Amino acid sequence: MLTSLDKKTIYRRFRFGDLIDLFMLDTRLTGRDRQALPLSAKAAKDPSRSLLGTDQEQWLHNGLSQSMNEGIRWRALGQQVLMSQLTINSNLPILMDQWDGYQASRQRLFDHIQNQGINNLMVLTGDTHSSWAFDLAPEPRFPHYGRISGFGALGGEFGTPAVTSGFSEKTGLAKVASLALDGALPNLKWTNQSEKGYVLLDISHSRTKAHWYHVDTVASRNYNHYLKRVYKQNDGANHIHRAWSESSPGESPAPAPDLANLFEGLRQRYYS
């Protein structure tokens, strides 16, 4: 099922049976206030500034409640910028392009999720050109959130790396940055700031598993891909934890196909 508002609206919802509602958000154009300057704490917390706009925000809140009431198992938000906090101190927001720069919008969403008892939420994020695995926590520090137990979390956020575009090169500095972020941000389970690849989700009624596959080169069609990390979110748990193996045979699709061969096969099938 595809639901949308009108032809000019690019945020939309896809439903896959009773398994998952996928909400594709627009955090770039519709209703978004102009990005503030770094360290602008007053602007970041201003309740009049919005990342989604009033109409899209209400559409999302209503849709999440409807999805929960209709018994859909999972709710996924596909969107462009990191929702989880990327700052140690909310009074010193740095990346104003992300939800950190629109903290009132994020808090309204978190409040709605908590007040309506919405569970099995996952956020699927791109744009950063790097890999991320977060617990989605409104207050990501003790005693409001427990890193080990997942207490206080509302779901998980999975950030996918880029196919080719870089945030930082594959250097020792990028590895140090990854370790530093992991140590500084309590709800950050893992990040990789250098390697390229993709995320493969395996979703069932009992759990979601996110597989990060990285590649050894983006400069050639001849490349090797390898499984870098797996995180799992169990039904009803509302937080993620590391899984130590990929999905077992028969329950997971194979890694992404070679796109060049796929497109050539489609061309021969439909145009030959």
C-alpha cells in the first residue's frame, strides 16, 4: 500500500502487509526552516523552528499512531539526516543541518512516541557518508538511559555509508575519530567513518537485523565486499544490540547483486 497526500508531496508511506510501515520523510525541502549557524543553541531549541513543517509533522504523528493501532509490527522512518544526538552538550550543537539543529521538532516526535506507546520503531538514515548504529534515546545519559540494558530508548537508528562519496579517507585519523565518538556518545553503539558500502535489513515479525557490508575499493568494478557489523532489534525491545553473525541461511537475502549485471539482464529481457 502506498499512501501520499498529493502530487507535490514527496513524503509518503509504504505498507508491506502487517510487517512494516515505511515512512519516507522529507527533511530537506517541505516546511524546513533555514539552517542555523553552528553553536546556535537558542536557534536549535527554538520551538517555532521546524525540520519537517507543521503538515508533515502532523502527518507523521498521525501515521505512527494509526500504524500502531492497526497492528503493524514495525515502523521505519526513512530520512536524510541523523536523528540521534551527535553532541555531548545540547547547548553546543555543531551539526545544525541534522535533527540536533531542530531539537524542538525531535522532542515533539519523541514525546508523541512515548505518550502514544508506539514501539518497534527504527530510523533509517543516509547523507553522512558513514556507518552508524544508535539507540534512539530522548535523554541519552544516565540515569535516563542505560547503554547496556537499553532502558529509556525508543528504538534504533541505522545509518548507511555512501557507495562512493567520502566523509573522511580510510586513514588512522578516521579510525581515531570513530573510537572517540563511540566513547563520547552513550547511545552510539558503533560508527565507521571511512569505509564505503551499504546496509542490508532483514526484517521478520520477531526481529530486525541490520547488516553493514563494506567494500575494499570504490575505484574499480572488481571489488570484494565483506560483512563489517550486524546489529539486531528484537520485537518489543525498543533498543538495539550487537549480533555476532549474519542471518542464517534461508532467512536472509543474499548480499546486494552486481548492479551492472542486473541492469544488463533487465535490458536484455525487456529491450532485446
